[in-house]
Amino acid sequence: MVCILTQYFESYAGDTMALPTLEDPLYYLANFRTVLDWLTARYADLLTVEEREFIGDFERLSEPSQALLVRMVMRKGVDFRASRLVYAEIGDSVEAAEPLVAAGWVEEGASLSLEGLFSLATRSEIAADMSAWLAELGVVKSGFKSGARSGGKNGGKGAWLAALQAQAPGPRSLSEWLPTLGDRHYRLTVDAMCERFRLMFFGNLRQQWSEFVLAELGVYRFESVELDAASRAFSRREELEAYHHLHRCRERFDADEPMESLLPDIPRVAFDNGWLERRRGRLIYKLAYRLERQGELDQALALYRDSSAPEARLRRIRVLEAQQQPAAALALAELAQAAPVSAAESQALDRMLPRLRRKSGGALDKKSKAAAPHRLDLTLDKAPSVELAVALHLSREDAPVCYVENVLVNGLFGLLCWEAVFAPLPGAFFHPFHSGPVDLFETDFRERRRELIDDCLATLEQGDYAEIIRRRYRAKWGIQSPFVFWEALDERVLELALRCIPARHLRLWFERLLGDIRANRAGMPDLIQFWPEGVARAPGNSELDEPAYRMIEVKGPGDRLQDNQKRWLEFCARHDMPVSVCYVAWQRENADDDSALAADGTTP
């Protein structure tokens, strides 16, 4: 018997499960009004005069005009054609647009670049007015008709665009580009303002307006956290503008803008707002890493010094070593070793320090080897999934094997400590669509909730933890969580885990997870095998002891253990927790079946 867990949101895949529908056709307008009311109540002191006037003027618009503006805000881009703004609940879009144009929120007949034209018009629409020009450029045959099929000499829109771009035509209105089209062109001019509204509401630009819709459809469900009027992401307008500036810089970086034009716009002074400073630190780290890879080591080193990202110190050591400065690299490495920021840094330093000491002529420290996990070698028939192949081979009716990877430990922790994770602490939540607290990855996450977390972990000693986890699994099923992946956490696996894993081991896992949530949520073994009725300790022994388990990390041919996996394995081995690493070799075709499988062992 093998437990292979389902994929997240699998229940919404396929044709047999249709998404629910929204009854109110103006649902999007109601959501936008909710955001404006939210901002008025919580951000009145941060809103500019222009933003306050927009909110007041928006409320005085007719409902069709409000709805049309919101439709445009929530669609991609800022350029629209009237013929494509057709919504039954709005009616005549041209009539609805008139007040928006009068208010200056929408511009009619704005100039379009060639690229903008091609994004708005179809191939046949372009051909209707531009076929003669395209024929002159040799990309379509003379006499080409707009309805002709694509391909061959006539090419497609991409080829047309490239040929026209070579002529460098200037921007023109839609009616000038395509005079026979007979359509209106609208350009949204308040998109940037509405983006700031979205940023103020969500505290980030990652979440979209669709969060409302997905929540209303029931695709996403969020924990109800008590929010007061002070629950907001930004306390000063400067913080809002700084976030926006960092976001734009990150977009420019991702677009591979030359470093010489990007670097002058990067803030070099640390923010006093912690989560803004973390964003700045991450961006500077990425810039420095790119410079390092380009061989600009002096610039990279200077940026690493300015970065508050935890990984920056290791990169500084590596750059100093690359600059043939082993003494300086060693001094920084020893300083880091005395107070490592994470287990990952400590692990990397263990590898670097012997080399740096050797280069600096110093004495080498003899470090005891970490306890090695039990090794299991198997030769199996080749399969698409090496984990499934191992699970099928090892699983028995009385000892099922389940593929859990990071899901099980995270899920058990998230269920047990649910109330602590979603505690309404200041600055942890500021809108209704949080899947977890804003400070989840902060170094003071546990300290801020110490009493709540300690109470949750105390149930492991008191013995009532299993019932708490079961009750919470039923009560909270489907609610977004940074730890619980519902579709991948089968209730049968949950019951086996609660029966077979000692509370002492759960506590050890949870304590390590809390030590560095960002790093330690991953790297856990792929499989777990359960002995719910116990394990016979010796051949022929009919007596069974306590229920048991073992974790199994699977490595296929040519695959190696990753650093985060090594840290978890070493942790388990150090605490005498049953864990194995299974190395798989594929059986050669037509090999003798009698010698195909290695002994697998039966006790955890």
C-alpha cells in the first residue's frame, strides 16, 4: 500500500469540477469600493490631495462609469478599444466613458506607437489599411487582401511589425494608423494611482485585484484575523514611495537594464522600516551577485557591504578570497563562525574555513564528522518517478510508505500552532487576504509569539496535541496557511503520523523549523514509512513493540544531497531519529530478476 499525495488544488482541474460563479455582475465594482473605503478609513493621513479628490469624484460618478473605469483598471495594460469594452451590466461603453474622459482619468485618441497599434489590432485589421505599405516593404504580395491566410510570402504580424519598425514611424492616433477601422481608442491615465491604492491595501504589488474574486468564489479561503483601524502596511507616505521605487528598480533589474544606469537609483542608506530594509537588502544583494559574476569584484564587494541580506556576508568572504585576500577573508569568516546568522551559513563556513586557514598558513581545526544517516541501496526497474519506485518497492500492507517531502512536518506544525501563527499582533496582518503573517520570516517571529508558541508546544508533553491537530484539521480545512498544504495532507497520513511519530520527535522538528522558518521549511526527506502496529525486533519474534516510523530521502542515479537536505539528515541522525538515504540504481534491461533487488531491511 502506497500513499501518493495529491497535487494542490487538483480538485479544480479537469472538466468535471466547474468553478462557482458570482451572482452580482458588478462584483468587481463592489470590491474596488471596498478598497477605497478601507483606504479612507486607514490611510486618510497618507493620501495626497489628488488621491482624496479621486476618491470623492469617483463616488459621484454614475454606476456605469464607475464600473467601466474599474474594468479598465483591472485589465492588463492601459490602452483599450471601445469595441472591446462590451459588458452587459455596463451598457453603452462610449456613453459610460464620457465622464471619465471629462475627468481626465481616460484619454481618448491618444497617440499610439507602432508596437501599441499591433497589440490592439488584429492582422486582418492592420492589412485593411496597411497592405500597400507592407507590399512596398516586400513582406506581403502586391494585392494582398486582409482576409488572406497567414504564412508563406505574406508572413504574420511579427514579420510585419519587424519590417515596419525598420522604417521608424512616429506615434499616431488609432484613426490615423487605421482610418477605415472606425473604432475609438481609450487610454487609462489613473493606472499608476490605482496601483498605489492596491499597494496600500495589500502592502505589496504581488497580490492582484483577483484576490477578492478568488476569495468570493471559494478558490482561496483566508483565516479571519481581527484588524483594527491601525492595521496598515505603511505608517508614512515616504515608506509607500520607497516601496514603489524599490519595486520599479527590481523591474529594471529583471529587464537586464545596464548596471551603470541602474546603480545610481538604488538607495544606499538603510531604511528604519524593517521590512522595507529587507527589500532593499535583497535587491542590493542581487545587484552585487550580478556584478560578481561579471567580474566586477570591487563594486560587488562594496554592494555586499551595503546589503542587509543574510547571505551577503558569505559572498563577501568569497569575493575577498577571489581577490587574493585570504587573511581578510579568514578574519570575516571567523567572525561569522562565532555568530552565524543561520545553519546554512554555518554549514558553508565549515567548508570554507579549512581552505582559508590553509591559504593563510594557519593551523587546521580537527572537526568531528557529523553522524551519518543509515544508507539503503536499491536496484529497481526504471520508472518516471524514482520516489514512487522506491515507495512501491518498500511499501507493505502493515508498513505503508507515503510520499510527503516537506508537507507532513510543516503541516503538523501549522495545525498545532495555528493560533500562534495567526495571532493578531501589531504589524502582522493588515488586510483580509493574508495567507500568513507579514513577519513570518523575521528573526523575532518566535520571540513576538513566545508565550503562544510555548503553550502550543507544551501540548506535546501534556498528551492532548493529537486531538488538537485532528480538530484543527477538520475546522480549518482549506484555509490558506504558510505551513499547511491541504490537498497534499491526506487525513489517513495525518492519522498514521500521529500514531507512529513520538511527541519528542515532533518537538525537535518544530523547534528546528522555528529556528529558521524560511530555510527549514524545505529539505525534509521524501518518504515516510509507518509501522502502526509496531516492528518485530528480530526474525521469528512475534511480539510487537510500539508503533514506529522512518524517514527516507531518495536519490536517483547521478543525484546528490543538497545542503538543506544534509542539514535535516544530520539533525535527525544527531537526535537518533530514524532516517535513511536511499540510493537507487536502475536495473539493466533483460537483467536477471533474481539479482535485481537489494535487501531493503525491515526495521526503522
